[in-house]
Amino acid sequence: MRSTRSAEQAAEQHLGATMPRRWCHVRSVAAEANRIAPAFGDGELLVTAAVLHDIGYAPDLVMTEFHPLDGARFLQTQDAPARLCALVARHSCAIKEAELRGCHADVAEFPDEETPLRDALWYCDMVTGPDGQRLTVDDRLAEIRNRYGSESLVGQFLDIARPELIAAVDRTIERYTAAGIPQPKYG
Ligand SMILES: [Fe+2]
């Protein structure tokens, strides 16, 4: 699982048929990653991580029912690079949700690289709706809250993670616009 092409094949194999809506989301996250990749050091890694970020939702890969962790552990079994596994395990502030779910130590085994590339992955996820539509981060956070409910664990997670998610999105937009890449059309 070292190339974007093999990542796409794996993601399609595990999500394409069983989770078509999730697969639409993933393809759109990857498309945005591809669009902004020239502004980041290792653009192929960004796109590969985008393609694989939600693979842990695949029914045949569920182990803990926390998809960033299940995805990262699956990638470890495929001999994916440690950096790629960690990007998936930590995507979109997953460590905060892991704290609420009681699996913080498991996710913490994967280091958060806290780089522009990591911010860019979070950005791509946070501007992409469940059907692949492009949303502002505010609309995306509202959409997630509506889908899960504000009293749910995910709703609590959003309250905690919101500032970090928005900061990563803002930093990413600043970086790619400075590199001459325009913002997408939202909505
Ligand atoms: Fe996602």
C-alpha cells in the first residue's frame, strides 16, 4: 500500500460496494487532496492518506468500531508506511474522540506529525460532505452534528475538537492560496 493506485484499489475493494455513500465521500476528499497537493511537500502521500482515511468504516475491517484506529491497524497488516498509518489513525482530531471512547492509548501509539500535510488531510475531510459535496468547515461541522445528534458521543467530540479542526482548515487554506491555488466552490 505504497502508491496512490494501490490505495485506490484497496479503498474501492473495501468500501465501493458495501458503503457507496462513504465511497463517494472518500473519492471527493481525495479529489480535493489532489487539487491542493502541489502546495504540500509530499503530495502523493497526502492523496494516498485521503483515499485511505475512512477505510476503517469497511464492514470487513471493523475491529474496535472506531474507524481511524481500525483503518490504521488494517494498513499496518498491509505493510503500509508508518507515517501513512499514523495519518489515518490521527485524522481529523481522532485522538479527542478516542479519549471519549476509551481507546486513547491505542490511538496514541500512532504519532501525530502535526505538519502542514497533516493539516491538509484534516482540511480535505472537513470540507467534504457525506455525499462528496464541497462544504465550508462550519457547514461540515453542522452537518456532522445533525447526523449524529448534539447529545451523542460524536456531538461531544465536535464541541471539544472544533477549534483544532477549524485551525487546521484555516492554516491549510492560507498555505495553498499562498501557493496560488484558489479555494474551491462551496455548496
Ligand atoms: Fe472522512
